[in-house]
Amino acid sequence: MRVLVTGAGGYIGSVLVPMLLEKGYNVLALDRFFFGRDRLPPESENLRILEEDIRFFEKEILKDVYAVIDLAALSNDPSGELDPVKTWSINYLGRFRVATLAKLMGVKRYILPSSCSVYGFQDEVVDETSPTNPLTTYAKANLKAERDILNLADDKFTVVILRQATVYGLSPRMRFDLAINGMVRGFFKNGRIPILRDGTQWRPFVHVKDTSRAMLLALESPKEKVNREVFNVGSDEQNYQIFDLAKRVAQAIGIPFEYEWYGLPDHRSYRVSFKKIREVLGFKPDYNAERGAVEIWEALKSGSLDPDDPTTITVEWYKKLIQKGVMV
């Protein structure tokens, strides 16, 4: 069974693709590979690597594809604000194009990894039926993609939306611009955990391997359970206020709780219910924040993870690519 993964060379894609291969899928891994092609396994009988842009690739790529997992996107709020027009062209128009072509070419299932950032600021715990409140270009483009792609769903074309919590953990395409990952790197480099002001904001978290497992569930679950459905991806136990999360990280890796503030006050704050994915799909994460922090700490200490790799801060790497004229 053939699966097309867009954004395959990214933080989540480079974890998901090996999982799909291990389960016996034939994988088309499509990406522009801004972070390098070496984040994926070498091509093989079951893995074909395609350097393409989701806005322009030929629809024939989708021939004989059973499912699409559409990870291609400018991948966080700062990156989205760097060039809002480009963010809309990729995160909304590009993904809507992929979904439209997938339906045209007879693809059976389309999975859109979105983000809990569509909730923006909320006083109460939110679930999939709660009003959304996107505050950034990244979140607004995600929500628009969700709504328009859901409208493509029918009995022959299954659409599943996955609103992911903030992701953490080790990946071949490592990112240190994510909260937990950045906290561990910050202490490793500077002896202080960086905390985005003012630390009272709530955020849900999920490990990169766990959100990849959720995508496998969306791929393999019966159509009746997932078609036209939106699922929050994470766990109730991993809703944290950022300052308290930093304390947990320090305790888990056995360091003194020394910290420093950075950035302007974060106006995003949301606690999320993950009851639906737990009860409907049986999803339960294998990781928690403490375990994720420890694996990153150990990788940094062993030297297998480079804290100064310039590709690990996404927005800064994008700026360099734009200056070079590579990213258009």
C-alpha cells in the first residue's frame, strides 16, 4: 500500500517515514529538503524520495497512492510571521491543492496534521467542538485548510484532521525552537533554562513519536471512525503551564532550576481535552515531558546531538535561505 508523505524531511516526517516503512508501507517521501536529504533513510524498493514543491508538483505523482499524510508547511508561529504571504501559499493553498489533486486522482484517505494553536487563547479546557481563536498567520492558515479540506470529504475520500499539541523529542531533523527541546538545549549551552514570558500560559505537549503513531492510527482506523473527524493529538496529563514545565524539565534531567526570561509576553494559552482520540481511536502516548527531556539531555551530553546546528532554529534557517534566494 502506497502512502505519500509531504514534508517528509522535516521534524515529524523524518520520524514518521521510518515508522511507515517498518509497517510495510511503500512510501513516497516528498519535500523541498531545506534541511537536507540525509534526514531520511536511503532510497529503497519501498522508499522513493521526491524533491518537489506541493504548490507545483504534477498530479501524476499521486497515481496509485492510497493515502496522503500532508505535513508540508512552514512549521511554527515565528516562521509563519516571517512571510505571511508565503505561509498562506504553502500552509493553506498548497495543502488544499494536494487534497484536491488527491481526490481527483482516486486517493482514498487524506490526513491533515494541523495544530492546537487554532485555539489561540482560551480560559477553559477546549475540545474539538470548542470555538477556535487563531491568533497568528500560522494558526489562521491551519484553520482555513482544515475547514476547506473537510468539505472535500465524501464516502470515497476520507479526510482526517489531527490538531497536534506542541511537539517535543528527538528527531533526525532536530528542532530546538520547540519549548521542551529548547529548554534542555538552553541549560546545556548557557546553564539556564529559557522561559517565554510570562510563564503562566498553558500549552499541551506530545512527543514526536507519539504524534507519528497518531497519524498511523488515522491511516489504519476504519473509515467510519475517522472520516470528516477532527482529533486533538496529545494527552490530558501533558497540559502544562510553561513555568511549571521548566521546573519539571530541570528535575527530570537532574539540574538546578536556573532560568532566564526571553521574548514578549505570549498571548497564546490553551488547555486541551484529548478524550476523543483516546476513546475513539484508543490513542495513549508512550512518552511524557520528563522522558522526552532526558533523551535530549543524554544525546547532547553524548555528542550525538549538536546544540549549534544552524538548521535547528527554523525561523533563523529560513531567513538564511531567503537571503540566498533558495526559499521562494
